[in-house]
Amino acid sequence: MFTNRVLSGMRPTGRLHLGHYHGVLKNWIKLQHEYECFFFVADWHALTTHYDEPATIERHVWDMVIDWLGAGIDPAQATLFIQSHVPEHAELHLLLSMITPLGWLERVPTYRDQQEKLAEKDLSTYGFLGYPLLQSADILIYRANRVPVGEDQVPHIEFSREIARRFNHVFGREPGFELKAEAAVKKLGARRARLYRQLRTKYLEQGDAEALAAARALLEETQNLTLGDRERLFGYIEGGGKVILAEPQALLTEASKMPGLDGQKMSKSYNNTISLREEAESVAKKIRTMPTDPARVKRSDPGDPEKCPVWQLHLVYSDEERKEWVQQGCRSAGIGCLECKQPVIDAVLAEQRPIRERVQEYLDDPTLVKSIIADGCEKARRIAQETLRDVREVMGLNYG
């Protein structure tokens, strides 16, 4: 029931830049070979802060998906879909809202931070207050147990865990639970039942986290259990009721080290980006006109790479030998700034070349992208509907 499933989404903001590639997409490309991955366009999330700009969403959605595919996200390895095309997200969000304390939403750290950053917008809306719960619904509807996030997003995953825990506690208490759980244990077979009991006892009496993980792994590899029995046994390990919603774990990713053209973090708001599929002439011009160490007024003036935004790009793209060449050449005025920039231009263009080639295939035939997303939405809906059926049942909503 609870597999090694990864879920991650991105708000549609239009064409992506190299910061997105190094900060998110390279990680997604790696994860798609290690886990069952679901990557979605978070278009409803875009409306939580940009509800007054609906005209741009459709174009931004398709631009972003094409960039994903160009970067190397493989629809044969991962499921790609659009959030608003899977309405089960919204229904689970509504049902979870019935048990979510208001104070839990107000204490999410990014709630106040975003209000301050976007002070020019009226964010005194339920959509904005409730977006962490929608985010939880996005994760919980797929029973995803791995969510790749940076350090700043860990509180959102903990919030989702608390919501899942609260839901399981409120609705997982079925009549005769222990008797049903014990009957399910016997269905494991003598050897596995004995091991399950030993691991359960070890966890309940000693709080042994390894025993808990081993018991869960045992259940995941057992084939002959019904969905109901599997849910009961997951809950019984911890001495609780049925586990209807899985508690997700944060899969920590390194912060992006991709600097912008001015040395700050690459961001559209700083106007310092290089687009993922930007034309070669534009890339070369942007890097050639980058600011350098202010001390190097003349070609003969020595400089300090640490004070130069171009050095930050060398840290991303250059090997040790090249970095040593930059350090010595800059400090001794042995190389000029344009000479220093050329290897970065070459490296960025080499990185973009296969991306542009893959993108062209989808630009030439837009129906390919629509077809990939349609297939992804269909697969995502099937899984989401299974979860929602279980949720409705325990909430007493499965009547005709």
C-alpha cells in the first residue's frame, strides 16, 4: 500500500532558468530512476498568490512542462500531471479542512514570511491561509512517503505528517480493531506473523525505530493481504488504529548553488537569469557583459575572484584545473575578464545543447506534450480515487 513513492510539484511561472535546473530538475532526473515519481504542475497553488493574473497560467503551464521534458524528465520513468486536472486533490483538501485546527495553519513559518514579501498583494484570503493544507492534500492523496524539499520547506512536510496523524487518529478507530488486526496477523503465515509480533513488541516497549521500519518493510513485501488488512497492520504496529493516510518523510535536497548574473541567487525577480533554452547568442552576450571585480579597471590590474560574480559560475561549471587557472590568472592579471568568461560561456552552451534539442521535438509537435500530460493525469486520478474512496469510507460518506 505505502510504496517508495516520491511526489513533487512546481508552480507554473513560465519558462524555467538554470537555477531551476540545478536546484530542482537535476534532482528529479536522479530520483526518477530510484523511486516511483509523480511530478505535478501546481496551478492551483499559483492562484493562492496570483489569483488576479489568470490569463498567464495556461501559457506558463505548457512552457514549464516542455522545459521539464527538455531537461530530461522522462515520462516513461515518472508520471507528469496538472494539479487542477485531478479534482480529487480539492476534495481531499476540503475533507481534511474539517479536522485542521486554524492555529496549525497560522503557525506555518512561510505564512507570515510570504505576506511580508508580497505586501503589495491582498493575501488575507482563505486560499492563501489554507495553501499548506492543499499542499498536504497533494502529498497525502498519493500516499507518497518521500517529498524532496530544501531545509526551508521541512515545516510543510511536518505539517502534512501531523495532518495524516490526526486523520488516522480520528477516523482509524474501527469497532473491533484489535480482533481484526490479530486475525490479519495470522494471514501473514507462521514465520512472518512471529517476526511481525517480535518487531511490534520491540517498537512498542522500547521505541525502537529500526524495528518499526523493519515491520513496515515486512508488510510492504507481503502480497496476500487485502487493502483493509494491510491498513490495520500498519496501524497495529504503533498501537493505534488503521493507517489510512501515510505520513510523508522529507527527502532533503541540497540548496541550489546556481548564482545569477549579478552574483545573487538566480531569480526572475532579480532579473539575473539565463533561461533553460535561451538562444546561444543571448547567453554569450549576457555572460560577456557580467560585472567583474571593480578593482580590475584596466586589463593589467590584478583582481580577486572572490569579489567577482563570474567566479561563482566557475564554481558550478569548472573543474579544479580550470578554477586554478582562474585564480592565478585573475590575481596576477595574467588573463583578462573576457578570457575568464569564455569557458563559462562554453560550459553553459554545452549544458543547454541537449536540452534545446529535446525541446525542439515538443515544439515541433505540441500534441506530444498534451498526450504525455493526459496519460499522467489519468494515472494520477486512478491512484487519487483509491485514496479518496478509503477516506470517504472512514468518514461515513460512502453511502448511495
